[in-house]
Amino acid sequence: MGRYIVRRILLMIPVFLGVSLVVFFLMDLAPGDIVAFMAPQEATEEEIEQLRKELGLDGPLIQRYFRYMGNLLRGDFGMSLSMKQPVIDVFKARFPATAKLAFGSIIVAMLISVPLGIAAATHHRSWLDGFSMVTAMLGVSMPSFWLGLLLIILFALRLGWLPSGGIHGFSSVILPAITLGAGQAGHLTRITRSSMLEVIRQDYVRTARAKGVSERVVIYKHALKNALIPIITIFGSTLGNAFGGAVAIETVFAWPGVGRLTVFAINHRDIPLATGCIMLFTMIMTVTMLLVDIAYAYADPRIKARYSQ
Amino acid sequence: MNEKDLVLDLKNLVVRYETEGGIVRAVNGLDLQIRRGTSVGLVGETGAGKTTTALALLRLVPDPPGVVECERMELDGHDLLSMSESELEKIRGKDISMIFQDPMTALNPVFTVGEQIAESIYLHEDVSYAEAQKRAAEMLEMVGIPGERAAEYPFQFSGGMKQRVVIAIALACRPKLLIADEPTTALDVTIQAQVLDLMQNLRRQYQTSLIMITHDLGIVAEICDEVAVMYAGNIVEKGTLEDVFLRTKHPYTEGLFNSIPYIKDRRAMLTPIYGLPPDPTRLPEGCAFRPRCPYAGDDCTQPQTAHRISDTHYVRCSAYYSRPGFHIKRGADNP
Amino acid sequence: MATEQRKYSLDEIRAYKKRSLAAEVWRNYKKSPSAMVGLFVVLLLIIVAIIAQFTFDYSKDIVQQNVRNRLQPPSANHPFGTDQYGRDIFIRVLYGAKYSLSVGIVSVAISCAVGSTLGLIAGYFGGAVENLILRFCEIFMGIPSVLLGIAIMAAFGQSLWVLMLATGLVYVPMFARTARAAVLPVRDQEYIEAAHVCGLNDFQIIFGHVLPNSMAPIIVQVTMGVANGILTASHLSFLGLGVPVPAPEWGAMLSSGREFIRDYPYLTFFPGLAIMITVLAFNLVGDGLRDALDPRLKQ
């Protein structure tokens, strides 16, 4: 198992190098001279060039890339131009809010999708199945920011039960988490249902029934443990979607997380901040996916055995 | 025959699957009685309704689309038809258990084999879980697998070993009736013999009655006391091993025997049964074998009833009472 | 002579085979009411987009401000009300269909063309090529799709074309993986070996034999891809990184209506509803197609 984890970590390095190259190159293409933009208006050409050197933004693209990566290895993501603070500090300050939102949404998604998917599969072709499939389809098709606005209109503005934005205690996380979780729930419900339908047709489920195991135990013990395997495999991408979706949701709910920070950085041409945010975001996602894969290996004895040898 | 000696008493079992493509008539009025400690071979082609009959006995025919109707279904004197689901759960795995065809898929991949055997014991017997696990390891030893392998997962076992595990699960609670659904079809020939021996020994030890579902007449000859030949959802001929093998009466049974290579004359041509089994959504009227039967006559369109040849031997062929002196070729040699 | 016994030319047989396969898929597809509803809505949206394009005058009906008419609630005159500049939301929503549809369709064309080709090559050749392409996909899948879209929009500037490109590029890896997965079981089939023996080159085999036999998942991915593309594009527009104002793109309309959400919720309601119905329709078609193309998968 240790070797598997080491191998996976080593495989992450080229992927992350590729990501950094893509992001760095794309952000360099962004129009406008950011140094001139942030320098005082009365600054001369020389002063601007001087500032460029100080910020490490001079020289050709490749040179700047290697300098950036060199700094990055020391944990230095550069300075945010608009906030005049190290990018890493700005990111660190905002990340917990996004993590809270993303995990909240996944909890919401799991709480809705797993029971709904199981119910749909065990009551195949009944009204319950139809209902959950329609709900799931709506969840998949609904733009999350729109759902967020509808929820704000209903629960914050009309009923006044929950805050419409900001981060003040538990009540403020409810609406954003539901908004972000709904879309994920749609996907997961569909996957749970089809995975469960597949599993309950398997011979070993019939074996369990023939042993005299009650229907409830057949479904929740014998079938579910198998049906959860594909759900765990896509958990990584679910988390990725949650982080990606957080960008718009944080904007809707004025949520002080890194998604909104990234949009802010792009809109203010704060290239070091934008680059750093996307890199850190990607890094965190990749590591989380690795953790999910390891958890998956533990859930499925077949895979665990393959890697322990 | 003493009524009390019957482990299974089944009368007029009908199973149909109501699907979009029509009504599939899987079992059509089947009668079957099994005495304590005997083994009955249920023989027939794929699709003859053998597995459906077995599932009906466990009351595990999927509903929908399956519909089960039956006049009498008694297991050791207990009426299975009137039982609630929770009563049935107490019977399944304890009084009646089943070995499924494909050992590769019959075991749950995410539980250890020990857990899967222990579950059955823990469910049906008044023991602690630790005790059930100990008994599970003993069961493994019984089927020839070291007890310490109880902690391993199914994928760590070979096909023959898996079938031994399945047998251990089925026999863990010493059932009164064991249904084995082609238990050796998926195995190598050498492993087949081992598995069959094992089943026979354990069955004798536990006084378990057996329904052996198979299309292999060799297996039947080896381990069964009685034979029931199924065609299109019904038993067309039933009798002791000698009745059916030596005094064959039904044209279909004759066809089955003619399809077996004859070891004393290796150059002899096989005589296959012509045609295909009937489409179970559109069974022919009267005898279902009529379109393929070399002896078919006008009387075969009548509904068929079981015709008594002897106390133990029955045949479902109208020719025996509507055509005096009727006999098939194979039967003629051994009147 | 053998040629005289042949009743049909090869082309005739091919045409027959194609026709009957399409007919079979259509026969299966028709069985699903939800898939038919989805198809109906998709066709209706396309017709609406075309008619709106020719009925309304962009400078007069769509973007011209009319302050006296601002923020009118829905009425017979303005079924969806008017926005903060006095423009009719109903007409803007109808006109906006063309943005969502064209972004969805063009972006899928991009991601399908690039992604499927990469996937076919990866699956067919295997080895180092496959490894390289898969690593490449991993890089692009590592970045959350909305963030990648944002980065591309920031790099190339805001316009409808860049939005199409950004959305298209985001989904390239998905197509590549779908196509590769579809090719893998086909690659080892004996008829591919037979094609090699017949002396066909790799290009002929990939496009003549491998692709037709691994089409089904790609076709389904295309319809689902239109739905995803529309959703991602509206995301970017909502964040102010899509089609520039004042174009009546649904995501952008929704975004600009946000500040009036307390008193005039219909400003955000109708554009969002339009997005949802469009995405839903394409998803229904995708589901229906998947079931129709492979009845074994139907559940």
C-alpha cells in the first residue's frame, strides 16, 4: 500500500508541472501591463522597469516561469498586486471558507442522493423511481447560481429565515451548501441508482436472500457496500465540481472564499494572485483526489490486495 | 408412501413472468414429492424451468415480473404458501437452502468468506457472533479448506474453492432440503468430481434431501435416487434412476439419451433432437414436445396428464392411454 | 459466375445497413416519452432562435434603452416584464436562445473533434502515445472546469468566440476519455486484425472500422456535452466573463438582474428558467439516445 501511495504522489508531479505551465502561460496572455497599471501615475519609464524587476516580472516568459517555479518550491507564490500581501497568505485566509462550503455541499449531496438513489433502485419503475429521476434530472440541469438566487428570494428575502449572504455562523452556510449540493446530488442520485440496480441483480444478492437474510439487510449491507464503490470512485470529481461550482456560488452569497477571490483577481488583473489561486486550488484538489483513491482502495479488498503485494 | 416422510410436497406449481414482450410461461402445473434423505435429479434443457422451480421453492421468484401460483407447497409439513416474509426468512438457509450455478458470482466480493458463512449460522441459530465465526471456520474445514482462510475474500479463491465455500454456506445450518442448481457446470471436470463427492458425503452425514438440477445425465446417474425430466415447464417423466434410465417411456427422455455418445461404439452417429425448445411465450397447445416428437399423433393436442407406469414411474404422454400398445424404441428393448 | 449471383452491390448493402440501424435507434428512441419531450423542446428552441434572429432588430428591440419603461412587472404587453433599462425581457430571452445554443453546439463541435481524435489515437495505438494523451487529459482535468474557463477567458478576452473556445477546450479531456474507453474493447476485435491483414493503413482502420464501432458513447457524450457546455458558458457569463453586455446572453442577463433581486425577482427568474429548460431538454435527449443506442444499458 505504501508503494502505491508513493507511486501516486510521483505521478502527481508531472501533472502538476503541466498545470502550472498551462496556467502560467494562459495568465501571461491576459492583456494589459499589470506593472504599469499598479505603478503610481507619475512614475517614469525607468521607475516602472525598476518596479518590474523588483516584482520579478521582467525577462522572457520561460525565464519568468522557471523563476516562478523556483520560488514556488520554497512556498513563495509571489505578491498579490492589488492586496500588497503574499499570495499564499491571502489564499490561506480565504481557503477555510471555501472548504467549509465544499464539504457542506458534499454532505448535502450525499444525504439527498444516496437514500434517493437506493429508493429509486429498490422501487424500480414505481412512482418513487420516476420522482427521484425527475428530481435528479432537474438538479443536474439547473444552473446553480440561479438556484442560489431563487433560494435567497424565498428563504432570505420573503421568509427571512436565513441570511442571504456573508459568513456568520452555521445558519449562513445552509443556503450556499444546499445550492452547491443540489447539482452534485443530481449526478450522485443517478449514479447511485444505476449502480444499485446493477448490484441487486447480482448472484451474490440472491445468495444472501437464499440464506434468509432480510430484505433490509440485503439492501443496506450486501448490496450497498458494493454499490458504494463506483460512488467513491467519482467522489474525487464530485469534490472537483464542488470546488469549481463554488466560484459562482461564492459570488451569489457574498461568501469570502477563494472562488470569489479568483474572480476578483482576474477582474482586477492581479495576475500573481489569479495564477496562485488556480495553482493552489488545483493542488488541493489533486491531493484530495489522491486521498479519495486511497480510501477507495481500502473499501474494495480486491484493489487493496492488488497494491499490497 | 408415508405422508410424514415427505420433505417436499409440491402440487400444481405455475410460474409465469409477465413482461413487456408477453407472458413467459416458465413452469406449468408441476408436481413434485421428495422423501426424506433421497436425492432427485431435475433434468432438462436450458430454459425448461428448472431454476425457476427452485426459486419458487425458496419463494424468491422476482415479483414483478414473476407470478407464482400453487395448490400445495409444503416443506417438511409446513405450508410455504401462507408464510409471511419474515417467516420465510427463518426457513431460507435453515430448512431449505440453495447452491447456485456460478460460484464466481455467487459470493459477495466485499465480505470475507468467513463472514458469509457465519452470517447464515448467526441468523438461524442461537449463538453469539464469535461462536458463529468459529462454526464457519469448522464448516470451511469440512469442505476441505483450511479454517484460517475464513478471513480471506472470495477473489483470493479459485472457482472450485469458491463452490466449496458456497456449499459450506448452504449446508451450514444442516438444511432438510438442499437445491443444487448445476453446481458443477462452471467447474473443470476434475474439480467437478471432487465437489460432487463432497456434496454427497455431507448430504448423507446430515440426512439432507437433495434436488440436483442439471442437464448432465452422468451426474444424475452418479448421485441421484430418482429422476424427473423437465420440458417446457413441466415434468414429462419421473421415476427411479432405473425406471428412467432403463425403462424410458417419454419420447423426450429417449431423445436425451440418444444425444449421448455411446462409449462402446464410438463410430455410431448421434441422434439429436430436431428443432428447438418452444418459445415460452407461445407454448403449443397440448404436449409442448409435439412439434419435435417423432411419435406425434392427433391425440397430442389434448391437455397432457401424468400416466402411471408403476408405483414409482410416471410419464406425461397421452400416447400411452390413447394409443393401445404404444411404445417408444428405447422402451421396447426393456419392456 | 459468382458475380452474377450477387443481387445487391456493396454500396446498396451499406446503405441498407445504415438505414436500418438509424431506424432501429429511432424506433427505440420513440418509446421514451421524456426523450420525445426533450427532442421537441430542442427543436422548438432552434426554431425560436432562428425566427427571433430575423424578427427582431438587434439595435432597436434588444439593446435600445427606454428608461420610461424600466422595471415593469410581467403583463400582457411584457410577458416577462422589463429590465432596469426598460427592455422587454421576453424578447431578450427569445433572442438570447441563439447565444446559448450556438455556444453549446460550437463548443461541443470543438471538444468532440479534438477530444475524440485524441481518444481514438490513444485507444488505438496504446503505449507511449496513449500515456502521453492521458497525462495531457489529467492536466486539464486537474483544473476545475470553471477556473480553466475563467483563465482562458482572461487570456483571450471576452467575446462569443472565445466563450465557445473556452467551453470547448474545457471538455476536451472528457471526450478523449470517452472515446478511448469506447475504442479499447473494439481495438482487440478480430475484424480489426482482419483489416490489418487486408492491408488497410491505420488512418483507414481508425476512421473506417474503429470509429463506427465505438460511436454510441461518443454520440451520447455529444448531447450531454451540449447541455454541459451551455451550463458552463452561462456560469462564465454570470461571472462577467462571457459575452460582453449588452448582448442578451441568459447568464449575463441573470447577473445584471441580481441587484434588483429584492423587488424585481423576475429579472433573474426568467433567464435562469430559460437556461434550465434548454439544458434539461438536451439532457433528456442524451438520456433517450443512450437508451436507444444500447438497449442493454436501459434501466
